[in-house]
Amino acid sequence: MSEDNEPRKKRLSEGIEIIIDEAKSAASQALSGAETMGESLKETLQGALSARNNVVMVRLNKESLIKLDDLVESGIVSSRSEAAAFLIGEGVKARSGLYDRISEKTAQIRRAKEELRDLLGGGDVDEDSLPAATSKDEAGDDKP
């Protein structure tokens, strides 16, 4: 019977070798992909962070500071400043719809302020076009 098991053992051994070779190949491809992804992330970060020209001082809670330090310790960024810039940029991207709406409203506010400045700053103010305001006359009575 041991003769009957020999071809079976040989096939099993060959199958195991094929599985091991496939696993090695998959692991090698995964490692290569991870290295490529890491380099790509690093290049993206460097490009995004190189355009930083403004300084902002912030106070952080302990949890946020730990996240910054994790990014620095992992080697993804080289400083807390870079980590903060990265996280802020990612937050802005993640909530871009919200920031688009905020920008629209801010533009409306700027236009309204400019209209008011033009209205009041030019000296050509038509008193009749201004909203009625209440004031006190000399006797203390309210006037429209």
C-alpha cells in the first residue's frame, strides 16, 4: 500500500510547492505595491506641503496632538507642522461640498458689504432710499 501512497504524496508535495510559490509571488507583489503606494503618498504630501506659505498657530487637545505625533513618528511627515497641514488639507477635501457652500455665502456677504460701502461712502446717499429709523426728538417722543 505504501507504493500506492507515493504518487499521492508526490502530487501533494508538488501542490504545496505551487501554493508556496504563489504565496511568495503574491507577497512580493503586495510589498512592491505597498512601496509604490508609500512613495506615491510621500510625493503627494511633499507636493501639497511645499506650497505652504502661511503660518497659523493653533491650540490642540491631547487626542489631536497624538494623531499629529503618530504621523511624524510613522515617517509620513517630518514635523507636527506638516502633519497639521496634511490633516487640515484632508479635512477640507473631505468636506469640499460644505466649503463650497460657505464660499458662496461668504461671496454674497462680501458683495452686500461692498454695496453698503458704495451706498454710504460715495456721498450720493438718497435719504429717501434708506430704511426708516426711529429717533428721539427733543421732547423725548419717538419719531418714525
